[in-house]
Amino acid sequence: MAAILLSAAVTCFAALFLGQAALRLAGAGEWSWLAPPVGLSVAMLVASPTADLPGESTTVAILLGLLTIAAAVWCLGSPEHTPPLSGLLAAAPVALLVAVPFLAAGRGGILGVALNNDMSVHLLIAEDFLSAAAAESYALPPDYPIGPHALSAALSRGLGTELPLAFSGWSLAIPVINAWTALAVARRASWLGKAVLATVVGLPFLVAAYYGEGAFKEVAQTGLVLAVVLSLSGCGPRLGLGRWVPFALLLGGMVCVYSLAGWPWPLAIAGLWLAGLLAIQAGRRQLREVPGAVRRELPALGIGLAVLVITLLPQVHRMWEFLALRDGTGITRDNLGNLVGPLPGWEAFGVWNNPDFRLPASPAFTAGMWTAFVLALALFGAYWAFRRGRWLLPLSAAAAMVVWRVSEHSQSPYVSAKALVIASPLLLLLAVLPLVDREPGRRPPGPLLLVPLLGLLLFLRVGGDDLRALRWSPVGPTDHAHQLETFRSLSAGEPTLFLGNDEFIYWELAGTPVDTTTFVSTPVLPIRPQKSWEYGQALDFDSIHAASLNSYRWIVTMNDAASSAPPPQLRPVRSTKDFRLWRRVGRVRERSILSEGESPGAVLRCDTQPGRAILAEARVAAVRRPPIEAPVPSATAGSTVSARLDLPAGEWELQTPYTSPLPVQVTAPGLRTTLDATLDRAGPRLPIGRVAVRRPGPLPISFEVDDTALAPPTALAIFNRVVATPVGTAVRIVPIGRACGKYVDWYR
């Protein structure tokens, strides 16, 4: 957790001062809360050419470090360019909320694992900047925006932190930066009003939900779009000829995050701004002055355009490939991603009484009333803004909803949901601004206490829904990644097979050309029909044909005593707590198996027709002692469940195919151990430990799930069963006739 907080703090610090330094160079004479999003854009623009620089992430880390220190010294030396402490602290509620997933899990880790495993690809892209071996085995997508990945890699290298924790820290910083950005619109608000504004606009429900599933691109895009709106609304500092530089840098930041797909929002908003100005001039009958105003604006526009072109030059090839290779977003219309259906537009109003944003509100009536409350505030806010000449705020919110509506009819629900996320802060800005903005010479609308009470009510409702969503957001541990990383130096550059089901394996074994047996619920390699694999079942050597095994030099399996015996042509090279690396030293011979499913074998029934056929055709069989299983119920955080295994005397290895968001304490006679949290795909049998049974009989085993103060009631550990395998289990090769009625691993 400390590494995540450090990465987040460094990201925020860099954004604050790189942004203010850029604004000061553009002519600003005072601090502006548009500095954080501008600084974030600057950092991503500097980091984006990482792959083309000598030293790659090391060079970028040094360069960004020097630029940040220089910018901080320059700005802190001038009080008018120093961020006010009260404003920095106004984002404290957001900072606390975005830490909730990690506090609920009791550890740092990877956001959104098991809910949205897209981070597996993002980590692999970022790993390319840190490892030459990774870059050789995995080519960067030529059309994909890589600003966040390059910046996270630079954080990892510069701070000496693990890449997934640096990435989580970067992701955590973005909502805080967005919260600071919102402060630009209400400079006269009280501190409490600023805290309300920062929370409601910086982290409405959908933004919190997307942050919690690790969808950092949408969260960053919301802040950049908000900054564009506030910049064109006159909420930024007074600038001279450099007045279009912030807009250019924000456009560049969007390319770093979303490529050219991020530009429809700023271009639509800029178009509305220009149309609004022309309408005002027409109303004043001053259209004749427009050409002169345009001519006077050309030098400033030229400077802004030059900054945009220069900063985007290193990414021109990537932008071109985005246009050339993609049809729109590149995502088919029927692609739901991790959604269960289209998201309703009402979710954009920031309140949703279901922690899972993908599901309907429950109860629907309560959610409807709260949505109506926010809608009423937003409609009043639109009227309030028009009356005060802040007409671009409601027009921008409307434009964002139009983009969502258009994408809903032209793109997949997965893509249109992203547009809804980006629209949400603009709608919430309308709802909250009249409640917190203090206007000289004007009294708040309505009775004296009504406005602060409405603001507090909105703050508590949005914050409460955020809290529920973020408590529910999963955090994947990195323990398995650490174990698999120890195999990289051995398998690097050589064909490797992972006998498992893990989307993160390509990053965990970065630098190794690795294939996986299955991907989520789909077999990648042909599965033998006798194993009849289904999602949630274990895999072993007999799951695939010998021809598949012979295509690889290295095989990675679970450290599972209950799996089928390895072929003699595979030699164990290295083992960790949960994994084992095998090297193929010869050509694996095909061997036949019974219909055994995920078990390592089955009993050969020679009195059946299939058994008699095997008896007539086969010569030898490998027999072994069968594993013994007992069911284990699921358990919530803080609860204990138990099971009983009827075991003969002897030593036994215990395994369980569990998943759990929290560690689990396992107790049995002569055994007390802790199972680490894991959110890997269900199915693999993970080792528990070894027990010695002196007398035959039932062996009681208890599983106690750890708890944290913020762990949600839905935090569930799923065990399915506990499996006991005799220690030292080895197959015995016997004539096929002597295998009748015995547990057969394979026969030939």
C-alpha cells in the first residue's frame, strides 16, 4: 500500500507543478486549478515517446524528475503560483474514497481483477518499457495510446516500485486531480463548499465504479474533458499570446489517453463555444467585428497549434495507425465487454443504489427518487448558469449526453458506457455549482439554510454510493505474479505453455513466448474429450495431447499433488509455493486415459464393454492411490467454515481450488497455515499443506476468512472442496489385467 500511495503522491505533485509551470510560461500571473490536468497532460506527452528514447523508462524517469523539481522550485518561489493549502485539502474526501478498495482488501494490488481483467494487457504494454526481453516477445500495438502505460513504467523505474503498484498509484491519483480541476469553477466557495464540489464532480458514482474496476482511461478522460470545458468557460488564468497553449496541451493529453477517439468531446464543446460567441455577437448586432477579432486571435491560435503539433509529433505514427487500422473504435457492435447490457442514461446523474454499476438499481423506486432529485438540481443549475452568462456549462453537459446517445446507436454498449462516464461529471457540475458558489452581492436562492442542506445531502448521497461501489471493487494480489516472475530468466525467449487459465500470464511471464491452455471459458488448445473441461475445472498434463506438449520447451503447471503424473520426458526445474516449471528433455509419448474429467484418473471397470475393449487392446496401465475429497461451503469475510475428510493413516497433501479476496486461516490437527488471497480464475487446485494422520478416521479442517473494517458483506471466499493426496504418490506400471478395479492414471 505504501508503494501505491507514494506513486500517487508523486503523480499529483508532478501534475500540480508541471501544469502551473506550463501555465506560467503561457502568461499566467497566478495559481490556477487547471494546472493539475494540464500537468498530467504534460507528463504523459513527455512519457509517450519512451520506446524511442535511449534508456527508455530510465531516461523518462530522470527527465520527468528534473522537470518536476525545476517546476516546483520555480512555482514555490513565487507565492502567487503556489497552490493554496485549503484547495489541496478540499480533495481529501476523494483521496480517502479512492483508497477504499485497498483498505477493504487490507493490501495493495491490481484494481478490478476478476471484474475487468483488461489490466493484464495494460501491464504487458507497460512492461515493454521496462524489459528488453518483454519488448522482444511482445510488440507494442501500433495504434494504441500508451501515455498512461509509459508514465506508470517511469514511476516504477524512478521510484523502484513494482509495476502493478505504480500503475495503481497512478490510477489513484487521477480522481484526486479531477477533484482539484473542479475547483477552478468556484473560486469564491467556502472550504466546505469546495470539498462538496470536488467530491461530487470529481468522483460521481460511474467514475468511482470505473476507477474501481481499473478503467483508468475513462477516469482520466473525464478530467481532461472537464478541464476543456472550464478553460473555454473563462475559469482559467488570464493569459497573453499563450492563451491557447493549455487547450493544446489538454488535446495532447487526450491523444495520450484515448488517441483521436478522445477528440469528439473537446471539438464539440469548442464548436458550441464558438457558436455561442457568434450568437452573442449577433444579438448585439456586432457581427461585423468578428473578422477583426479572428485576425487578432490568429497569433495566439498559431502558438497553440504549434505547441499541439510539436507535442504530438512523436505520436503521429500511432495516430495514423489508429485511423488506418481501426473501424471506429475497433470494437464490434455486439461486444458487451464485462457488461451485462447497455447502461441506462440515469446512471450518469451520480447516484445508484447498487454497488455493481452493471446491474439495475435496487430498490428501483428509491434510486428513481434520488435520480429525480439530482436531475432537478441539474435543471436548476442549467437555468442558473444561463442567467449568469455561464452558458457553456449546460451546453457542454448536453453535448456530452448527445455524444453518449449517438454512440449508443452507433457503437457497442461497452463503448457507449464509456461516453456516459465522461458525461457524468458535467451533469453533476450543474447540480452542485449553484449550491456552493458564493456570488458577491447576491444571496443564495431559497430559504437561508436550504442551499447548504441540499449541498450536504448531495455530497452524502454521492459519497455514500461511491463508498459502496469502492468497497465492492476487487483488488487482485500480486503474490502469484511474484512467483511466476522467478521463472522468467529460465524460460525467456523459448516456447512455453501455461497449463492453466490466467489472462495475466502474458505479463507475469513477460519476455517469454507463452501460450495458455484456455482463455477465460474457451479452450485455446484442443482439450482431450476424456477430460471434458469446463470453466472452473483444473487442468493437468493429460488435459492435452502429447503433440501439444511437444510444441513447447517449457511447461508451467500448478504445484498440485492431485494432478496427473508428469510424462517422464518432463523434468521439474524450479518450484514455488503454487507453481512448478518443467523442462521438456525428450519427445513426449501419447498415452490413453479413461473418462476422468478434472480428476487425475478413474477406476478401470473391466466388467463393462468399454473396460473389456481396453483390456483387449492395452498392454500396461499406470495405477495410483486416488485423492480423497470433501465439499467445503463458501464463507464471507470474518466467518469460518469446516469440512471433514475420511483419511487412512499416513501423510497427506491438502489442496483446494479456492478464490478469496482476503487471506484465509486454515486449521487442522497438526496444521495451521494461511492461504493468500487470490482472485485468479476458478479451477486450479492450490496447496494448503501437509498433515499426518496417525489413526484412520475423519480429519476436521476449518477455513476462517480474514476481515477488514471496510470489507463488504459480499466479500466471498469460494472453496468448493478440499482434496487430500497421499504424500509420495507415484504411479506403478502394471500389466493391464492387474489394473482392473484400480485407480488408473493412464494406460498404453
